[in-house]
Amino acid sequence: MAPKSDRKRAMFRHLREDIKSVFHRDPAARNTFEVLTNYPGLHALLIHRFSHWLWNAGLKWLARTISTLARWFTGIEIHPGATIGRRFFIDHGMGVVVGETAVIGDDVTLYQGVTLGGTSWDKGKRHPTIGDGVVVGAGAKILGPFEVGEGAKVGSNSVVTKSVPAGATVVGIPGRVIVKQKTEDNARRKLMEERMGFDAYGVTEEMPDPVARSVRALLDHMHAVDERLENMCQALRKVNSEYQNGDLPVLDEDDFDCVRDDSEERG
């Protein structure tokens, strides 16, 4: 067993990490005193650290009582049996529920209204395992004894009932994984978007807007047509050396003001 002084140093080191994680993920945080006194997510986490220690020490009634008091004060319900890693951050926090057998990795972020729940009354593992660096949007429900891989993102109000691969993004009800495009496809598409002044209404590909996805599909089709026309022009030049392909007309940025105006209104 580690000496008492070492345990104290580790405790304060973890406390500093938890406070720093608030500054890293919430631009509204101004100073340490404000974070310590006005962030219920941090309060719930610190109380959970203590109640979890009591739970593992066999003082289960006392641990549950302390976690219930924490729920009254913070609006966040974390079962003392849940295992939570380092630099865990709950933003806003009201309505967050974390079940008994949930396991949360390091650098995980939950927003308000998130539920890490179970779908079974069995005594064994019935809550999800959340990998390192996962972000779960407001109102999302992750239900069942499966794993959400490292670096995954769960969209707001999604309902996830099956495992999520590392680095993937899940949206919708039921939650569906959005398959990421190849890196070269993303770079080429973004170049075309910049040329046209299209910014997908400020929505990233992880949380797609239906109109944005439609326009992106059109851009992919335009690229395929351009490649086919270029191949045809090369074939014509081989047949007739005098063939000259003219330059394509330059896109006028003013023609796409309506797209940018609509983007600003949605933003």
C-alpha cells in the first residue's frame, strides 16, 4: 500500500487535472475559484471520487447516500459503483445519469441530459464502457453493456444500443455510425467548397445537415464528371493533334452569395 503522503500527492494531482480539464473544454471558465465554486459537473465528480472509494471499501449504504446528496445539489446522478478515469468533464450537467457498472475512460466529455444506462435487470455488467477521449452530446442515451471506442463522438439526442468503433461518429435514433470518407476525398471536396464559397452551413461532417450532405454529393458527382471529361479530351488530342480544349469559365463568387447568406442565417 502506498504511503499516506504519496496518496495525498496523487489526490491533489488528480484534482489539479480535473480543474484544468474544465479550462481546456469550457471557454467560459475564468479562474480556479469560479470553477471550484460554480461548476456542478466538477462537484459531482469530486463527490463521486469519495463515494466510489467508500463503495469499494464495502460501505455501500453510505456511498449511495452521499451520491444521492450529490444528485440533489448538482442534478447529476453518478452511481458510486461506476468507474471514472482521469480528466473527466461534465458540461452543464443537469440530468446526467451514469449507471453502476459503467466504465468511463480518460478525457471523456459528457454534456447535459446524457444517460449511460442499462437495458437489463441482470446483476452483471449492464452499462456501457466509454473509451478515452469520447464526446457525448446533449441528451444522448447510451444503453447496454457494450463499448464506445476511443475518440468516438455521439451526437446530441442520439440513442445508441450497440458498440461504436474507435474514432467513429454516431447520430440519430437508433444511433447509426457515419462512415468517414477517405482523406484525399475530404481534401479534394473542401478545395471545391472553398472555390464555390460553400461551408456546409457551419455543420461539420460529423453532424451532417441534410442539405449540406446533398450539396457534398453534388460536388462528388461534379468531380467525377470533370475527371471523365478530362480523359475524353486527352483521347481526342491523341486522335487529332490540332484539337484544343478551351478554358472552363471562372466561377463568379457573387453567384454563391445566397449560399453564404443562408449559412449566416442558420449560424
